[in-house]
Amino acid sequence: MAPESPPSIPAPKGRATSTNPPTRFDPVKIELDLNALDPNELRQSQTKFFEDTSKSILVKNDSPDVGYTWGLNPYRGCEHGCIYCYARPSHEYLGWSSGLDFETKILIKRNAAELLRRQLKKPSWKPAVISLSGNTDAYQPAERQLEITRNCLKALSDHRNPVGIITKNYLVTRDIDILAPMAKLGLVHVMISITTLRNEIASAMEPRTSIPTRRLDAIEKLTEAGIPTGVMVAPVVPALTDEELPAIIQAAAERGATRAGYILLRLPGEVAPLFEDWLKRVMPERKDKIISRIKEVRSGRLNDSRFGHRMRGEGIWAQTLMQLFEVTCKRHNLNQLSQPLRTDLFIRNPSNQLSLFDEDDEGA
């Protein structure tokens, strides 16, 4: 049985949603009495941070749809607040909602770099590409002050362990001083995620991410520093952003991107009613068309978790999108050369080795 849609309430400024639908584990469901709430109360949505006391930092991935085995997430929950985020339901395991809680209650792994160094030094660790932002964005706003991701990159740099980064935030350029030396050794690549080039859609759908032009600026700046950088058009929202796919790829290629990928929107668990409510509030005239097209590529559903299908969808429209993607990439000479990141340079105990960066450098 599909989850019921949450009440439609105007989202607070800088948030994609304003509701907290019950989790799948809640024994009691509470309905809001909107008439009894103060409008000022509805607009309040301060972010709160909590210490994550996890004893390990790396998560193993066994999905054949994802091109990495190990993931590292310095944060749980994400202040970027993308309404479509597939990671939202993971907040329910913490006893919080996949709605506004996901955007406003953030767990921080302050000792992530220490845990990572400990893992990399273990004799059992076999050097492999580690993905940053496999679940939530490692460069979300809190990273500017906390620098947890930056410290993890320092650890990976010291051990010369390869890393792949995907982010929607221009803040990644802050760490060029670490990433550029790693790139010279074939230890890093970065993917900048761009969903749309239209600011009005991005600000409503991804309220606290960098605006599209800044993400293109990030591609250019990273590329100029010699860091292999690409664009991930993700997610492609049928009947909303799909028409932009060629323009996004072209814009990224003109800024120096050498590779591209895309992921088709899927709406797991509580993400579906949140997204439907967002459509009803933000673009009611397109809601039915968008939902219908999503179902068209998802065998009549809003989500398809099957390996081999969940990233690309199926049916004529999905095939057409894939062909358009391939033709556009070929036109702009993307995905022509794909050198795997190196694992043969790994250093298990780097204390007696020269670092790739100056430990006294505090960064930009």
C-alpha cells in the first residue's frame, strides 16, 4: 500500500518540504491541524547538528549499478534538501522523518578522518576507490566550517588511496590544493551533479545547493587545476528536466568536462509522497504529466529498485533518453578516455613518507 501524501504546507524559506511524514516504524500517525498552527511557526526550520558516534566510517556497496565498492559519508542527513533525494528514507532508521527532519537534523562524523586512517592502516585493507557522497553530499553547507570531508581527503592523500567525488556544491573547489596533487598521480576524479540549468527550478527543487552556474564554474576551475572532472545529470526528471540533458552536457563540456553520466529519477519509500506534494505546491499544472511519465519508465510505479533498471528505467522513452545521451556525449567528445584510478601507489603507513601536501597548509 502506497504511503499517504503529507498535508500540503508552504515550505519554509530554503527548504524543499515543510512536513514530516511518519516513518515506516512509527506505531502512531499524527495529523497536523493546520488551522491551529501559527504561520510563523511553520516558517521556522533551523538546522540542528548531532554528533555521530559510529565506530567505523566505510560502507561496502554490493550494487552492480554503482561503480564503486566502498563509500564514505561524513554526514547523515543533508541540508541541501533536494526534494527527490533517494537517501531521505535512511533518516527513518535514526527515528527521524524523511521529510523536514532529513534537511534540518544532521549527524556529523567529527572523527571521520581518524576512523578512515585507522581503516587504511589495517593489514586487511586492500586499496580500492572510495566514493565520497555515496549517500548524502560531503560538501553540504556545514562542511565549510567543519572541514570533515577535507580532513578525510588529507588522509586519503597521505595513504595515496584513490577517491571519487560527486557533489552539487562549488565548495569542492576549496580543496584543489589537495585534489590537484592527487590528480597528478591518477588518484582522483570528480563529478559535478547538475539537474537543471534553470535557477528557478533548482532553487525550489534543490534549495541549498550551489546554483547551476556555480556548478559549471566548479567544473571549469577543477579542470584548469588538472583534476579530471565530469558532469552527472542526476536525476533526470521526466517531463520536467529531461529536455535539458543535451544543454547540460554541452555546457559542462564547454567548461572542460571530459566525462558525463545520468541517472533517471526514482522515488523510493516516503520520497514519493514528498515529491508529489512538492509538485502540487510548486507546479500543479505539470504534476499529472510528470507523475505519468515517471510511471511510464518504472513499469507503472514511481520506483523500481531492481538492479539493472533503477538507474536507467525501461520502455521506449527511457531508450530514447539513453540514445540522446550517447549521441550528445559523442558530439562533445565525452567519455572517450576512461583511465581507472590507480591503486598501486597505496601507502599503508605514510608516517615516514612525504605527504602530497603541506600539513601546515590550512587551505583556501
